[in-house]
Amino acid sequence: MNRILMCLFFVPVFCTAQTVGDFRSTIAGGNWATPSTWQTYNGTIWAVSTTYPGQNAGNNAVNIQAGSTVSIPNTGITTNSMGTLTINGKLTLTGSNSIPDFYLNTSLIRITPNLTPYATIDFSGKCVLSLPPDAVIEVRTGGLSGSANNNQEIHIGIYKFAVGNGGVGIVFTFDELMAAGGTLNAIATAPPSSCLGQQIQMTGNYSGAIGTPVTYNWTNTGPAPLNFTPNSTAKNPTVVPSAAGSYTISLTVSTNKGITLYNNTEKLTLVVAPISSTTNVAICQGDTYLFDGKTYGVTGTYASNLYKSVVTGCDSTAYLNLTVIQNSNTIIKDSICEGETYVYNGIPYQLQGDYLVSTSSGCSNTILSLKVKKTSHFEFNDSICEGNVYNFNGGSYISSGNYIAHLTNKVGCDSIVTLNLTVNPIPTVTNASLTETICSGTSTTLVTLTSDVAFTTFAWTASTDSGITGFTTSGTNTIPAQALTNPSSTTAGKVTYVISPTANGCTGAAVNYEVTVHPNPIISDIYHQ
């Protein structure tokens, strides 16, 4: 564990006004996850609740009243986010050999001190109280109770933060924390303000439980680094600021309990007022200069009296003489195609724009003006009949598919042409019988033509070899029933229908449908003499 972000410590309890949606336990108490254990504030009165705290996400405060015991059984619990949990009564966590997890999604638990009987979280059996990262438990004597059990634990985030009083010494026990008023708490003091150039005394201290002796570490952010004397790890170092302005000074105190690191950071603000001074600065056009919390980018003289009334006796007027020098720019113009990368001085560029790629001495700059040219995309559909060849971009294709050609467009970039090719099958007439025989003067059968390709159309022509009449010479699709007459009294004649199937522009082999027409027999009268 390399850092504990928040710690357990005691602070005074403040009363807060109720807001709509806040929870409080009934005096009778009960199971946390039972709505009847709770009351909800509706803006006027405390009414019977229909949910329990954390059942739905929110930031409403939760209060376990004095004299009330709320329990969570050994099945554990995982709540949604909720507001501050204040314990004036008792919260009982009942564990088991499986060590259930009691995850309360709140950033602050306050266990009110100095009550009779104690307000407390009571650990029963093996169990873990888990809180989100950076959460805080405010606790002091009597606020945590349980058996001497190393499996009674408090976790904050991913860290084991405290254990029951049966711990083996690598984490603070409940009793150790309560006796010390919590874990380590940094205390840092310094004058709130000073004059530039004066020596300032820092004072470090701590409260709370410690394992190994406490170590100190001072850091700062602000107008300039501070030199802590004799060093940044001294308990009470001094500093002499070299620049005026507002500093944030941080003191981190650390201690180890076995292999577990506990630390805490306290921050304070130090305002350093300047003495009378003049700063001469030259910047390049387009740049700015930060002076006394403001930025300047125009030639001129600027005065600051920001700190004049902060520290008695400090002459707080400072002046900035700012000169802005015109830029001298070298422009490199180049272009790439969309999707390509332009590399200059090891840095890749892909978007169109003007880039400051290098700055020489003074205000001489090199600017890359990059243009990104568009690629082209074209897609078209075409088809051929089965057995034919489609020629595209130098290739010959006989199968359905998507074929891509990379060409060059008028701006010199990739032009992607996609051919969606469909190969259509050649239709075949599939009628089982293509012949028929009738007698002269009778009608043919209606012929519905079929094919092995869906949506095939048929064209047909008809002709006779022997003067047969009554037939239609051409048509499409179905061949209608027709009464045919054979003029011969002795010889059969024939009508031939030539059928051509077509589907999706592809024409199949023609087939013949033949109708044989027999002459009617001659009837003679026979007389007996």
C-alpha cells in the first residue's frame, strides 16, 4: 500500500437541516434493507418510507437515531450512492465464516461522540465494512465495537484500513484508532502573508495514531519553487520566497504500521507581497506573459498594486515593461492524401491546418501549412449471363462478387472504384412433356411454361408443315388452348411452337412444343341391295 488518501479521525458533529428525501431510522429499528425500518422527510414531516437508504442512487442524508439499532444480516449488502450516514444509535454488522462484505456507498460516516449509550458500529462475527475511495469515518472512543477478531475489517477503496482488536500489527486496530482519535492527521501552520525577501517559519505537527516515527515532507506550488531550510523533510523549516504571489504549501506526514503506510496531507495558502520592482520582458508576437496573476500580450508598461494592503510595511508596487517582437515566419507548404500521415521532425500530422513546427532564436518560426486532399469513392452494379466474361480494370471475371480497382483521381489521390458483379443463370424450359396429339377440329391443352430460374419469361412462335389452321403464330408465356383443323382427310399434320426462355436479360436454349393433328375419319353409307 503506497498511499492512503483519506483517514479515520474525529471532528465535531454539526447539525444540518433536513432536506426532502432524507432518511432516519425508527426508534424500533430493524433490518437496513426493510423499508419499514426507516422514515423519509417529505418537506414537512417524517413519513413512512417505501424504500431503504441506498436502494436507489442519490445524495440524501441517513440518520440512525439514538436508541435505535439498525442491523444488516450475514448476507451483506451493496448500496447505491447516498449522502452522509450519521450514527447516533447503533449499526450492527452480522458476519459469518464466509466473511460477507457490507459496502455502504457513502463518502462520510459520522459516529456521534459523547452519547450514553455510545453511538457505535458493532461488528459481530467475521465481516468487512467497505467504503468507496477517499471516504471518511469520523470516530472516537466507543464508536467501533466488536470481538477480538482479525477478520473484522474496515476497507476504504482497495485498502484494508483498520482491523478488529485481534490484528497482528500491520494495520491499526479499532481500539488503537479510537484511543488516538483516528489515524494520522497532518497539522501545518505558517503566516498567511509576508513580504518578498523575508524569512518565513513553517511549523509542522500531527495528531492521531502512529506506528513508526512520523516523517515530514514539505512541497509547494506557486510563482517559484520554495527552498525549504535545512531541507524539505524538516519538521519546522524556513523559506525565503524569491517571487511574489500566492503559494500553496503542502505538508505530508507519514507513518508505517507494519507493512501498511498511512499518510495525510494538509495544505495552506501563503500570500507574498512584492517590493517595488521593475521587470523587463520581451516576447514574440502571439505569446503572452503572466504577471501578477494576469496575462499580457501587448507592448506597454503595467503596474501592480494587488498586495499593497495585504501586509503592513510592504511596498507592493511592481512594474512590467513588456516588449512584443514581430514574428518572422518561414512557411512550408505541402499536401497529403486523405488517410496518409505527414511526418516533420519526427512528429506525425494527419489533419489539414497550419502548424508551428519549430522556433529558432528570437522570434523566427517555421510553420507547416498542410493541405489534405480528398480521395474518391465510386461504386456501380453490373451483371452478365452465366458463361460470359466481364472485363474490369484489366481483369476478367466470371463469378458474382465485389471487385475493387485503385485508380488515381484528378488531385493525385486514390480513387477507389467498386464493381458489384452479378452472374445471372441461363434459364431452361422444364416442362415434363413438350408434345400433344389431337384430332382435327378439337382443342389443344393450355400450356403453362415453367423454368429452373425464377421470374423467367417466354416468347414463342408457331408454324405448320401441312396447312393446319386455327393456331396463333406468336405470343408470350402461356400457350393458349386452340381448336386446330387439319384440311387433309388422310394425312396427319403438325404445328410446332418454338419457345425461347429469358430471365434477367439471359436467354436460354429454344425448345419445340409439337402438336400432331390427325384427320377425321371418312364415314361411308353402306346399302344392301
